[in-house]
Amino acid sequence: TFDDEAMVITRHGSVQMGVATQTPNGLMVATIRDAQSRSVWQLASEILRLSDAARSGKATREELSGATFTISSLGPMGGITSTPVVNPPQVAIVAVNKIEDKLVAVDGEIEIRKRMNLSLSCDHRVVDGWDAASFMQTLKSFIENPLRLLSA
């Protein structure tokens, strides 16, 4: 995270993953604590639990604060591209967009394949563009090979 007033970068020892959730009271970011130590199944369960709590107004202040990185999904709204806005003091946010069928050339043949755009916004005072691109390549690799998530 980055403190604008003190001009201080804080490197956190764990990932507090924010999950943007639309609620009757507007967009809220629920926080999954220590996301890096959870399995994909645990993450999915916690996303559902926190999203339900946020939508029903039962999420605690702690559950809605402290994220170090946020994931936002515009896919349900039909969004195919987006420019997510970094929520200070966080320094990055990734947006997942709608999955679409696209015509793709494969070995000289045209096939219909699933495609999805990802968008990453970063605070360049803290995150180097090369590192951000490397992160996106890694994320892309996991999405294209989901079995890797089960062994990670």
C-alpha cells in the first residue's frame, strides 16, 4: 500500500485480497485475509460468504477493510473491457470481464474459442510496468491452465 501524505510504501507480508461486490448500498470491497495461504476451493467459499454478507448488510467493518489488492468482475454486467480504478492506499486492481465466444485461427482452421479480457491498473509510483505485465502473464497462464490452480 502507499500512504500519500507520508509518502511511505508499506510492503505487506501477506495478501489481503479485496473482492469488489455490488450491493443495494453501492459497491463494497470485502477482504479475504491471507489469500495466498488458501486453496482455490477455500477462496471460492470465502468469496461467496463475504459477498453474501456484504449484500445482506451483515459484513463487519473488518470484513470490508484492509485489502491490499482488489479483484473486480464486470463480466455479469456484460463488460468486455474496462479500466479499473485503484482504491488508495492499494496500489493495484485487476478487472475480470465477460467471457465471449470468438472466432480464432488454430492450425489454419477457424474455431470458436472462449476469450476474456483482463485489465490491470497500478500506481506507477509503486508498481513497475514490467512487473505488472509479468503478473498478468502469470495470471493468464493460471486461467488458461486451471488445473495448475489445484496444485498451486
